[in-house]
Amino acid sequence: MKKFSELINKLLLTSSRNRKIDILSNYFQNTSDPDRGYTLAILTNELELRNIPISRIKEIVFENVDKELFTLSYDYVGDLAETISLIWPHKELGSLLCISEIIDVLRNLKRDDVNKTIKYYLSIANETERWALVKLISGGLRIGVSSRLAKTALAKFSNKKLDDIEKIWHGIETPYNNLFNWLCNQGPMPKIDLLKTFNPMMLANPISKNDFKTLISSEFIAEWKWDGIRVQIILGKSSVKIFSRTGDDISQSFPEIKNGSDSMVILDGELLVGRDFIPMNFNSLQQRLNRKKVTQKHMDEFPAFIKLYDILYLNNEDLRDKTWKSRRFELEKWFKKNNNNYFDLSNVIKFSSWDELSNFKKNKIIDDQHEGLMIKKIDGSYIPGRPKGYWYKWKKDPKNVDAVLMYAIRGHGKRSSYYSDFTFGLWNGNQLSPIGKAYFGFDDNELKVLDKFVRNNTIKKFGPVREVEKTFVIEIAFDAVNESNRHKSGVALRFPRIKRLREDKPASEVIQLSQFKSEFL
Amino acid sequence: MKWIDKNLHIKPINTHIDPYKPVENAIITHGHADHAKPGHKNVLATSETIEIMKIRYGENCAENFQVLPTNQSLKINDVLIKFFPAGHILGSVQVLTEYKGEKINFTGDYKTTSDQTCKDFEPVKCHTLVTEATFGLPVFQHPNENEEIKKLLKSINLFSERPHLVGVYALGKAQRVINLLRQQGYDKEIFIHGSLEKLCEYYQNNNIDLGKITKVNLTKKKDYNGEIILAPPSAIKNIWSRKFEDPIICQASGWMSIKQRAKQSLVELPLIISDHADWNELTKYIKFTDAENVYVTHGREEAIVHWCKMNKINGLALSLSGRDDEEQL
């Protein structure tokens, strides 16, 4: 447990991504199985200890610490695991088992033994180990390590390709002994069950002005980039699995999508809500996302369907190395045979020049349905990741609004001495209401101007946050606006970035929130 | 506490302890800015505290200075005043006052653990204790400071290609960290931010071993890889720190026991070194004094007051304003 707790402590306090990768890669190199596998599972959120609820831990703490003193401390510290680790009053001799053994003990604890064992563990642990132990039980480390970063470290320590690790990731299980055997060249690449496993998706690069000069239009086709969420659908004999772009299984949220297929198939498409295959806006789709329980009312109001883009597997045949053209042929053939209410084909848009496509985009785009166009190479295969030269996204023109700078926070790593994370707002009567945050879009010189303004015009500090004089206007570019009841202003911007500094513009000329809503919502 | 009010005003002799605003007569417990303010008419303090005030605010920061050495009594009218070492920083004292047989002790800021940069804390019995509570929560249990210093030395060994920027308050913490490094056998040159210079010099003049210390000169090109550089936290957050290439940001403070706090301040290597009493020291000392009444001047008062209640001691929070500037703890 010492090694594990020191690892996550170091990761928490390190802000550089590269350094985190180094720390993790060293750990994987110098730790044996199954400890490193369990650590990997914890870091990637694949491990849950359901048998010990956090309320039980609190109960144990209250048996040993005055409740009022604990509450005051928790208010101050703000993190439960940390509060418990610091306040725990007992110290006993002994040392904690290693991470895999601890997990094994915790998983198999009998109900009656829980309190005694946890109390003993808390007492023999040092403060960092206690913190790690409570985090392990409560789940969710929140130490700024994504699952992608952990896998990047795996690739680094083993010299294997990240893509290959991603390919099998969703088919392997804790504590990943077969994975580590392969990574250490002591075994074959693990075989995975296709019907259960998410396959990493092929993603597009944004198209640039220069690309239009170099790319030959006749080698490409286009499709609408539908404004939903990208999904992978795996249909088995009687099963349906829907995965989000990041590999999360979201099948449960969309029970109406049933299997009408007679064959095993893996499809790529866009999940949308709407009737007769006409999509409603993204905001409506959001009503269906992140819900564990789906009610009939929700399904009636916002019925889900999928626009199909691609086919990856058919009857155990991997089609990913075939060209887009032949995959499309297979997709259309499959679609004809398996027509149902949940699947629609995404149309192929043909064009003879980039100008023609540009005009098409301008005239036919529907703001609520399309995010822009996808441009795909006709003879390109399906390559996981974001390979250059195959798929491009041509987003609709960004929208712009001038807003007033309100708050700033310092950045991380290279930017740690700069205020580089900005909150901005619009007028709501004579008060400003924040509408979003942005931490990129500006160049180095603009950052210096912003940083200087923040330092010289701070009116209040809340911990790391500085509130500034409401005088600096910045032009914000964004892709779309959604209604949001999570934000006080009632709006949430998609992909906001700082486009320009408007030092010339007085804050009083920034528009009212109500005007913004009527213009963009 | 009939003869002393909530602003720590000793009524029979019209004297304030650590007043926040300029007053006629002030007793100053130590030189930190939230306790020692310029502009009083008469100041009573230890010679070290007076010297520190003069370094920081100028020779004329008060009209008259009167020195009272520790463990000597001074009687003004019917009030007896005696200073006891507080172990916080050089010159810091507790102020014991006695009037008509009632003893009230003001701790000022204190710690009970040993520190080579100042006199060791001396406990005193009293009827009423007026205490600080900067770290007055049971989550604050400071570790051994030598173990913390070893962490810094270990990191210097491990990352000898990176400068180690250590955030310290200019008075007290800076000198203590340097002294602790010397105690661990670190005999290399230690670099300091300009704002630490005068106070380090003053400590050295008081025979406190700081070894070779050099002011950072950023106009000259120098390689600070593997060196220890001490600077106030504000300078580390500021443009000043941009001149160092890829530094490891460290901070020496009692707050560093809270990881989220360290993370929030972008501190990579937290060093839990505090010049204040932790929870155990605070509560142990309250018990030792046999005080019937405990007044808490500043810090996390609620928890100490609650603890007093649990231990059948009268506790009350004074919530003095202007205290608790976290940078200097």
C-alpha cells in the first residue's frame, strides 16, 4: 500500500502531463503482478469495491473522533478521504499489505469484520496510506490522471503501440496479467471477445484552408456531421451494445434500440433523438444522456435512433482494412436486409469540386441538426485514432459574442505563473452573469496582456480565483449554445475559446444575456 | 476578564497587545506583520522584536521603544507584566499579565517544539489563557520538521537538474528552513530572494547559523539547477519565478499537510513545517495552564471552543480582525 499511496500522492501533486507519464511508466516497470494490474484498474476507474459503502467508513470514524470536530475539519479540508487521513487519532505498529492483497481482503470481508479490520488498517497506515485507502474504498481518485494517460504510460514503459493497447483494452479484465505478460514480451497479445468489446474509433481532423489546395476533391465523399453523439453499436445474436466514443457502455440508457439483425455486426454511427429519422436539437438529446433509469415518457418524448456511418465487422469478418467504398457497399447491403425503426443510413454527398461542396454546405446546413460536414477518403481504410489524410471535419462557422472578463485562475505547468483560465459574462440588467470559461484561443502575446490585466485589476480573491474589474472585453468564438439549468445564466456554450481581445470596446457596450439568448438559442 | 477587553486592551494601564491600528501604548508579541504594526506611540517588546520592527518599518516606526527581556517583570501601576519565550520566531513572547491576583497569559503565536532560531517555548500557569488557534483543528498534526527537510534534500538528489524554489515567509520561516538544512548537513550555498536578505542578516548577527547565503541575481546568467532558492510565496506565484527553468515548486508551511491545498497552490513538493502549535500542542497547553477561561484570538476558533466545552473549560472566540495572513504561517 505504501508504494501505491506514494504513487497517487506524487501524481496528485504533479501537473505536467509528461512527468505524470514518466512517474507511471516507472511504476509499471518496477512493480510486479498483480499489484500493477490493480493499480491500473484503479487509475482507469475499472475497480469497484461495492461491499463497503463510504457511510460505513464514516461510522467507523465517528466511533473514534468527536462528530462536531470531524464536521468542522471536513468543512475546512473539503475532501473526505483527506479529512479522515489527517484526523485519525490512533497509531498502531504494523504495516499494510500491498495493494492487491488489500483489495482481496476488502472484497472478501464478512459484514461483522468490516469495522474491526478497517479500524486496524487505518491505525497502522501512515497519513498518505490512509488517504489512499479511503480513496480506494470510496472510488474516484480525482488525482488528474485520465484512463488515456494511464494507457499512454503503459505504451511508454513497454514500447508497444498505444493503438494496440486501445484495441484490446475493452476486452481484458482486472488485474490484466495477460496484458502485462504481453507488454513485457512474455506472452502473446491478448485475444478478446468481439461481441463484448468496444473498438477504438476512427476520428477526423479539422480541415484547414491549405487542405483545400492540396486535397483532390474527386478522391473524397462527404456526409453530414450530425449533431448527436458518436456511437459504436455491436449487435450479436440477441444482444445490443452501444458504446460512446470513449468506450463507455451506454446501452442501458437506450433500451428502445433493439436487435433486428440476424448477423453479428459492428456499426459506427451517430446517436440522435427525433421522429421519422429527423433529428431534434442536441439539447433534446441531452435529456436522454446520463440517465440510469429511462422512463417511457422520456422514450416517447425523445425517441432515439442512429444514423449509420460505417461498418467494422460483419459475421466475424474484420472489414476495417477494406476501403471506405467497399465498407459502404457492405453497410448498404446489410441495411437493406435489416431495415428497422432504429437505424437510418447517413446520406453520401457527392460533389465535383470543393467550391461546389462549400456552396452545398452554405445552402443546405440546418443549424439544429448538423455540426458541419465530414469529408472521407473513398479508398481509405478504417484506422483507429486520428490518422492524417483520411477523414476531415468541416465545422460550420463559429459564432461570436463579445463578453466581459470576470474571473481568472492560474494555469498549470508552463502556464503556472500566468492567469490563463478565464470566466466571462454578459449583462443581466446591470449585473454581469457568467456564461462560460475559456483557456485557449489566444496567442502568447495576448496571454501576457490578459495576465497583466488580471494582476493589475484584481478586486477580490477567492482562494485561487481572482475577480477582476469588469472593464475588459474579449471576443468569444463558440460552436453552439445549449440551454442549461446547471448554469445560473441558463446557457452553456460549446467549445468556447478566446478569439480576440477587444481593448477598444467599453464593457457597457456588451449585450444583455436576454438578447444573446434570443439571438442564439 | 473584566480589566481586559475583547480588543486585548489592558484597561488599568491603557495598553493594547498586538493592536491592529496605531495606539498610545502597545505590547508587541513578535515581529510578524499581523501582530506588529507601525505607528504606535509607545512600544514595549523584546529587543529582537523591536529590531525586527525597525528593519521592516524604519527606525521611526514608533515614537518610543522600551525593551523588556524575557523572564523579567515590569510593573506599571498595579499591573505586572512578564514575557515568556513563545518559540514562534526570534524575539517572540507570550505576555503574562497580573492584576489584583488574577493572571492572564496571552500566547501570541507560539509553538512548543524546539527551534534553534529562537528561544524555546516556556509554559506558564494562568487563570485565563488568551490563545491563538491558527491550526486549531484536529486534522493538523504536524510531523517532525527534520523528516520534512529530508524530503527536500532527497528531491535535490533525485532531481539535480531542476532548481528547487521553496516558498517561505520572509521572517522566521526562511531562517528556520535554512537552519534546518544546515542541521541536516547541507553545506552548499543557499540562494534567497532579495526580500529575505535583511532579515537573514539580522538572524546571523544574532548568532544563528545560516551558512553561506546569496541573493539571487537574475540579471546575471546563472544555472540554478539542483540549487535551493528561498522566496516568499508571492514571488513564486509571480513573474519573478519565470526566470528559473523548470523549477520544482516547494512550500514550507503548516498548511501543506492538506494535499488539496498544496495542489491548488501548484506546489509540487509540500513541506509541512509550521511555526505554530498544532492541535495536540494547543490542547495540551490549554490543559497544562490550568486556565478556567480560554479566549481564542484567531484561527480555527470553533473547534478549540468546542474542545474546551468537552473538557469543561469556558471557551470563547474573540475573532480578532486583521490576523491570519496565510502567507506567513
